[in-house]
Amino acid sequence: MDNFSHTISLLSLSMALGWASGLNVYATVFMLGILGAMGSIVLPPDLLILTHPAVLMASGFMYVVEFFADKIPGVDSGWDVLHTFVRIPAGVVLAAAAVGPVDPAVVFAAAIVGGVLSAGSHAGKAGIRVLINSSPEPFTNWTASVLEDILVISGLWLALTHPYLFLLLLVGFVLFMLWLLPRLWKAIRRLFGAIARFFGKKTDPLKIE
């Protein structure tokens, strides 16, 4: 039973790291590093590097940069595009590292699922921000950014303290993303189509011929 609970805890942490990295990879790394350095949690061996002072300083600094960039309309979407090449690979690496030194096939499977989760949460975040930016006022950006940070912190805490509940909620998140992402894509296409028509263009800029 203890081995089973340990396995569930590692699975929960691995999946949480993939999911959270797609929303805010710097907050994810910094939070785990701080908790590990303070002795509040016991990190898997491959994640102990997160407690290194250099990693803590780098992730903390980048979290501060993202904290402000993520609240400026337009800048946040540009930041999201750039971080497609950061969040998803980080989700792959962190999810794989969380399972520890086990069968390489298990590590590879964790990497795949972590990558899918980080891609899904990143796509959802970026898509929602594009739609939010169609409104000129900044308050929705600030609200969305703060809620995302709260979601990352509370999600990681839940994964560490109540892994069964986190995994159950994660299933709900996956189902929600399967419902949301096609609708986000359609809404974004309509938005860009409206912009194109406003500037006198007849073609849909996102339509693939």
C-alpha cells in the first residue's frame, strides 16, 4: 500500500509539473525549488537541482519579469508565443524528472504525457489571452494573470498534499480542454477575420489553403 501511495504521489507531481509549466514555468520551478530548499517537501533526486541557488535566482528573476509582462495587453500574447518554445519542453523535462530513476519506458511515458499537458494548458492560456486582448482595457489581463498564478500555486500544493484529488481534477481539466480548445480556435479565427475585413482584406489570415 505504501508503494502504491508513493507511486500515486510521483504520478501526481509529474502530471502537475507538466500542467503547471504550460501556465507559468518560472513560478513552477521557483515554488518547487523554494519548498525543497526549505525542507518542506522531499523532491525526487532528479529535481534536486531546482534547489540550487543559481536556479532559484534565475527562476525567481524570470518570474518577476513574467509577472509584469503578463499583465500588459499585447505584450502578454507576444510573451506567450515566445514561451511556446520554453513551457512545453520544460513540461516534458520536469514531468520526466519527477518520476525519478525508474524504468526508462516509464520516464519516456511521463515525458510524453507531461508534454501533452503543458501544451494543452499553454494553448488554453494563450488562446484566452488573444481573445482578452480584443478588449482595450487592461483589467481583464491583470485578473487573468493573477488567477493563473493562483491556479499554478494551488494546483502544485494540491498535487503535493492531496494527489488523488489532484489527479481527479486533472481528468476534469483534460476533458474541459478537449471541449474548450476547438471553440477557442474558432473564436480566434473569427477575431482575425474581423480584423482582416476591417483593413479591407477579403481572405481569412488563418485559413490554410
